[in-house]
Amino acid sequence: MNKRATLIVLTMALIVMLPGLSLAASTYSEDFSAATGVPPILSSSVDGTFSQKWAATNYYIGGLVTEQGWTFSGQAYLAENAQNGDKAILLNEGGGGLGHGSMSTMISNATPGNYQLSFEYWGDNRPNIPYQFTVSVGSSSQTITGSWTQAMSGTSNTAVVPFSLASSGNIQLQLSFLDKSSYQASAIIDNIKVSSVPLPGAIWLLGSGLAALIGVRRKYGA
């Protein structure tokens, strides 16, 4: 096969592959800044109004929170930084038989490709007690266990869950507190992002090969 034919074949292969590839760009983000809670605000002297990240934290435990595009069930509450009003979602352990906290949403019109879900999480007002929750996105799922072991507030963790989408459609995302009978602490969730994964290195190599062949063709007139 001469250089001209090779160039044509590689170009056609790249054209076929491109529709299924994901670019390195964020496709969805949520910081819950518009979320609302139902009063009253937690003011218990036993539990306290603080969290692992926010030394002063308000908990709206009077009812479910609301946020456009999201569905909440069980004890899913609004957590709020008492100093600057920053907001997040508390997935409570569900004591008293009221049901553990769960939150879900649908990301529509997603294209095929590889993605990753990332979000920030930290513990509520029960230091040194572990909590556990599950994350389901698309066909992937992951169980995350956290514990507030730091002596001071101000820290949080970041979770990354990779997943893929074989064809165009919707991405179902759900986070739920796990095993309410074994855990007394709860998780706080914030800054959810779904991003497409950068192009694989092989694609860049293919692009480099095409560029090289074009250069050879121009030099030798092949």
C-alpha cells in the first residue's frame, strides 16, 4: 500500500472513531447553591451545629430539600455553612425508622464516550464515627466509606467514579446512605461534576501519524 492509500485509510478510520470519542470538558456541575430546606434548623446541644468541613453548620431537618432536577427521599436534608451560606446535601443515616437519605438526578442528551463523576464529601457532627454511602452512575457503582478523624474542622474528601456510555442517551446518577443500622454518622455531599475523559493517547498518536504522512507526501509528492 502506497503512502497516499495509507493516508486515506487512516483518515477514514479517524472519521469513524471521532463520533464516539469524548472531549476533555465538563458536561454537568451542581453546587446546590439554589437548594432550599424546610425549617426548623437543627439546634440540638447533643449533636451540635458543626461539621467536618464547616465549623459552624446549619442543618435544615424539618423536611426534604428541593433543588431543580433532583429527587430526594428519606432523610436527605440541607446543610449550610453558617458563616457564608454555602450549601450542600446531608444524606442522613435514617434513625428512627424514617429512612436513610437518598438523592438522584438524570443528565439528559449525553453522547457516547468515557466519563468521570467527581464530588466532595465530608462528615456531619459526629466526629470519629464512620459513615458509608453508595454511588451509582450509569452502569457503574461504588461504595464510599468516610470518617472524621481530623482534630479540627476544615477538611473534606474528593471521590472520583469513572464510567462509560455506549450510546447516546441519559445518565442516571444516585447517591444513597448505606446500612443505616450500623452507622450513626452521616455524609455531606457537594460540588458534583460529570466530565468527559480526555482523548486516549492512541488517538493523539494517530493524529501525529497522519501529520507525518502528510509531510512525507508534500516532500516527495507521493
